[in-house]
Amino acid sequence: MVPAWIFLVVVLWALGVTIFLFVRNPLPFPDRGHRCFAVPNEETARVVVGILAQFGNLPERFTFSPGPTHQALLWDNTTVVIWHDKTAEERGFPSNGISVVTSNPTWAADRAAAILRKRGYSAKIVKDHMPEVGGKLVVLASDAFDGWVLVFRKHILAMGQPPKKRKLT
């Protein structure tokens, strides 16, 4: 028979792991990419992030500002509320996006662009959208995407510490 204290330790450990992985995971993995939903400015981001926290159980984890973007990462590690210093028209592509994690963002963007072009869609690759991260992030814009872009990036551990990290709310 298993002693009660061992049973209790195992149950507490399993509960802790479950909370970390499915409720409030403080770890940088699993990294499955993220989905960016654009708002016009920081004040709007505060309101939207507050609504998502109150009604969607998606509170802010932290906010950071890489280059011309400002991003509030929510606690599901997937949802990002984003606003830009420039408008979509000035940047030349949409404000919303889906990022996917890949070991070679440039290669993945080139392959995805080739697939799109083969199927008759346009494909524009932007490798210097965030020059400060080097080749770790590549943006693919296409008329196959209605109002969003596809971002190929390295794993969060390879991306480095988020710049200008802070709390929005």
C-alpha cells in the first residue's frame, strides 16, 4: 500500500503540472506560434485586453515593443493584441497576422510563397520587417490572405528576451 504522503505529493505535482500547462503556463514551451489581432493604439489595447481578461479569462501576461510594433501577449501564450506605429497602408501590408514557429523562417517563407504562386496567388516576402531580430522573423503577405499576413519565426527561446517588456494593464 502507498503511504498517504506519497499519494498527496503525486496528486499535488500532477495538479501543478496541469495548471502550468493548461491554465497559466509560465514556461516558454510549448511554442505553437501566435495570432495577432490589431487595434489602432495603446489606449484601445488597454480596453480590449481588459475586456478579454474580464469576460474571456485571457489576462495580459506582458506587453513588449519590438521595432514599430507593440504587442500585448495574453496568458494563453497564443493571443496577441497588437498596435503599430504606422498604419497598414504606410507599412504596405495588413496589421493582423498568424505566426508559426519554424527552425528556418526564410526557407519556410520561400516555400510557402512558391506554393501560393503556383496556385495563382501573389506572394510578397518581407525579411527585414523587424531588423533587430535578424533572420529570426520573416513576413509573407499574399492576396490569399484576407486582411492578414503569415509570419514565420524561430522558437521563442531563439528569439531572445522581448524588448521593452512591461505591463499594459
